[in-house]
Amino acid sequence: MGQFLNSARLPVTPVVTAGDLIPVFVQDSGITMAAAMSTIAAYIQTLLNPVNYVTNIYSNPTTGTILPASTLTANLWYVIQPLATIAALTVNLPINGTAIDGQSVLITSTQQITAITVLASGSTVIGAPVSIYSSVPATFKYVQVLNSWIKVA
């Protein structure tokens, strides 16, 4: 078992800087080592990895409308703004060849879409919802090795 630090014996500092060291138990070696605040901050940032979206707003689509696939190789946010509930709508995700590994598409609607079809020409869509509600968005992530858009949220 590794060494443990009794933090109750340490004085408290009112200021923390990037070069300050924090004890970290390293699981692989079983010992406690020091890590700089800047190293820990960089690691936490990789875990948070905020997603930036290019927003596409579709105003007043009606039943049967087909929203085009974007050719942007960025994360996309489809904001669908119908005037009322839509009976049926088709949304096209970026097609095979333009989608990039790890790309995300967020689909939201301000009104209910009773029957939604999510397509991606040349790729598989896994877990597509059958309907969309204003309070329940759908997020898809492209996995290149599977050539698939997978619903992740």
C-alpha cells in the first residue's frame, strides 16, 4: 500500500498558483507523488472538453420537410422552430465522406415532432428517436470506424 498524506497537519494557503504542488496517489506504482496545479488543470480541461457547435436554424418547417445535411465538418446544432406540432419531419446528418470522426450533431425543436426520421447517406444511424419534444433534444456522434452516427444523448 502506498504512503498516505495526513492533510489535517498541513497549513492552509489563501492563494494557489500554477506551480504549486498537490499530492497525487499514482495507482500504477502505488506511491504518492507531486503534481503541479497547471498539470492537474490541463488534465481536467481535457475531461471537460467543451463542444462548440455551428448553429443551423430552420424556421417554420412543415410536415414532410426534409432538412438538408450540412457540408460543414464541425459540430452542428439543428435548431428546428416550427409554428406548431409537426406530424413528420426528416433530418439529414452529414453524409459519409464529409462527416469527421467524433463530430457531434445536436437536434432540438421548439415544438413536438410526432414522427422524425434521421438519415445519413452512406452511413448507419443507430438509436434514432421516433419523435422529438421541446424538452428532449437528441445528440448524435459520428464514429468513423463503424461508419455510424450513434445517439449518445
